[in-house]
Amino acid sequence: MRDFRFWVASVAGIGLFFYYFIPNLIFSDNHIVESGTLSESYVENYKVRRKYGRYVDRQRLVIVTSDRLERKYMLTNKFKKYWSDFQNPSSVGKYLDIRLNSQGSRENPMEIIMDEKTVYGKSAWVKGNWIFIVLFLGVVGIVILKFKK
């Protein structure tokens, strides 16, 4: 029974490793990069349909950029800790590079760079990735030691 638990833990660790860590480290070139000047940001309320037809109120931050074209990007409340960087009045007029995923979705972009400093995205999660790698290697080490006995 104990070996089964360690086996399940190692499979779960490997699955989580490939699901969370690898996509953040491998930042392929097939991402779309859009750029513009931050013109405004505001919090918007919207409704999300849940199971059984119920609607739930949610909030998201809308970032509006304008140079030649006006574009809107949304950060859902899942990334609320990054909202203050865009809502700061001194941020208006700063240059943004925004990396979208390969489908070009403007909701929760992959990375946002403001005046050559990464505000949100892959680089902001690096510390969590290293903690996860250490935990992953620890679990794999324990499993290997248990199976050697």
C-alpha cells in the first residue's frame, strides 16, 4: 500500500511538472507580440456562466493600448496582484510589449513588458518554478530510495 502511494505521488509530480513548469520555461517563438502605449486601465464587471445555468459576477482589469490601433487586453481576477502596476496613474503613457499565446487570445496574455521591465508573465513566476523543481526532485528522490529497498 505504501509503495502504491509513492507511485501515485511520483506520477502526479511528473504530471504537474510537465503541465506547469515546462510551458513557463519554454517560451517558443510562435507567440504573437503586440505593442502599444498604455492609454487607460479600468476594472470591469462581467458575468460568468456556471454549471446548471447560474451566473456569477466576476471582475477583470481591462488594459487599453493605443498607437495606431486601440487594443484591449483583459487580466482576470486570478491575476489580481498585478492589477496595481497597470492602475497606477504614472503608468499611463508607458510603452507595453504584450505576448499573446499562439491562438492570439487577449485574455490573460502570456507576458506583459512595461518599459523593458517584465510586470506580469513567465518571469514573474520564476521563483515559484524553482520551488516546484526542488519539491519535484525531492519527491522523485524519495520514490527512488523507497523502490531500492
